[in-house]
Amino acid sequence: MTDKNMVPEAEILDADECWRLLENTSVGRLAVVVDGQPDVFPVSFKPDGGGVLFRTGSGTKLDAMEANSLVALEADSVSGEFGLAWSVVVKGRAVQDDASGTSLNETRRGLFPWQGVGQEHLIRIVPQSVTGRKFTLSATGTWRTTLDDATRAGLE
């Protein structure tokens, strides 16, 4: 597979474009360190005041962030129809935020964790870096191929 037309072209995004893309999505993956090993969890998030907010309950994620506050949050999107994909990564420190303030309560209403109840901890990622890439997909049809079809074609 050396055909250059099959390799997506990457565009490095500036911080403003990264934040704009994050404003238009609400689900990402939070990377934390659990017992010395990396682990990843889906989270519903919202950019807020130069940081990222999400809610969580007591458990693995919260314990991991209390032991090591360095985290990364990745969000992305792929559009086979438009031949575009993007990925944004926010790296920083996770800190518990005050969920009692008026402005945070307004923001908190927009955060809908998948589990709904028991997500009483409001966490803010204070960014140390925000990076992103946008890809133009030259072979857009390959992104519409189901995994089963791709696997079967590879075995034939």
C-alpha cells in the first residue's frame, strides 16, 4: 500500500480551531494512569473558560486522578461523506472544581454523563497543551466499509 492517494493528508490545527471543534462535540476519551498502567474511559465533556469540564462518580477514574492528576482527553470525528476527519487532544491536570458556583451550575446542566446518576464530582482539566490534526480522506469509501466486510475481504 504505497499509493499516496490512500494516505490521509494531515493538517496541524491551531489552538483556536481545536477549541472550536471541541465546542461542537460532547463525547471524548479520558486517559488516566491506573495502578501504573494507562487506561481510557469515555466521558461527556464541555469546554469551559479555557479548560474542559466533565462529571464523574467515585471509583476508578476519580481514584486515578487523585493519585496522578496528569490526564489527556481526546475527541475526534470522521465523516466519510465529506472525506474529513479530525482529532484533538487536551493534556493537563485534572482538578476537582467547585460545583456550587452559579456559573458552574449553569455549565453543569449541559453535562449529561452516560450513567446519569451518581456523577457528583465536577472535574476541570486545566490544559497544559491543546493539539489537533485534520485529515482529508482521499479514499472516503474505505471509511464506510464495515469491519465485517473489511475483515472478510482481507481473508479472501
